[in-house]
Amino acid sequence: MSPRGQERNEKMRAIAKTKITKAALEVFAEYGYHGTTIKQIVQSSGVSKGLVYHYFPSKERIFFHLIELALEVSKKAWIKSLDTPGTAWQKIEKLSQILFKTAFTDENSLYFVVMLQAITQGKSIPGLFEYIMMHGAHYGLLPPLIHKAQKSGEARQGDPDVLSSTYLAVFQGYTLLLLHDKDLHTKITPETFTDVLRNRGRNK
């Protein structure tokens, strides 16, 4: 096969895999892990059943692929925020800004729903929890930042791990709410989330 032919085939394969991935994301988000079937994904993607199985031998493997993508997107956003110059509090503010821009898009909201399913419904998928723990390590970067910001007086006092969990829970809660109330996006800002950690006894 000529290089041009190979390039065309690679492009067609990439398009097919993207269609399957997008369809799977929407179907899993709507029906849940246990409620989703390969047949639904095939129908939603417009790709043949044989081709779906060519890329993904099982429903579990498709779901695992979505978790891989979700963690990759999340990690990039966090690293981009925390690698910026500035104080610990400035990094926290940057994190809120970037998460606000990325977490509430339609597609990323669906990835969050799928991640929630992985935690609550994914016990039957071999290696899934281990993968999440290994590739979700970036979430552990927030408590040390909070601790530093507490020393400077910018972050509120309290257990940094608890405060970090509270911060993430607020983001997660709004992500779910925005799935049903799109207008809510106009009423919140990055400061909505940063304020969860702010020392209110200090001027902004």
C-alpha cells in the first residue's frame, strides 16, 4: 500500500474511533455503566458493530478508555495551573480559573459523570480503581498548596486535606447541577470556588 493510502486509512480509523468514543461518552453518561450496551453505542456512533469490536473488545474496555481520557484532560488542566509562577494562593486562583473554563463544557461535564460512575459502579472492571489512583495523583498536589497559603494568611485555617476535598466537592456539585441548569453557568465565577479556601479575615 502506498504511503498516501496508509495515511488515508489511518485517518479513517481515527475518525471511526473518535465517533465511537463520543457516542460511548454520551450513552454511558445517560444510561450509566450497567445500563449501557454495545448495541446502544453502535447505534449512536453510526459505526458497524464489527468495527466497534475491532477497537474495543468489550464494553469494559470502552469505559476504561473514557476514564483514561478523562484523567488525561484533568491532569493537563491541573499541571497547567500549578506549574505557573507565583505564590501558593496565586496558583490556587489560577487552578480555579482553568477548571472553571474546562470543567463546565458539555463534553467535560459528561466525562465527570463517567468518572463518577467509575467510582460508584466500576468495581467489576479489573484494574480500574488502581488506574484511577495511579493517574489521579495530581489531585494530591492541592493540600500542600493550601498549607503554604495558610502560612501566608491567604487560605483559611483547617485540615488541608479536608479543605481540598471540600473545594473539589463544590466543583463536582456544580458540574452535576449544570447538566440540568445551563443558566447557572452565568451566575458563578472562578471566585465561587476560590472563596471556599479563602481566609475571610483577610482582604482579597
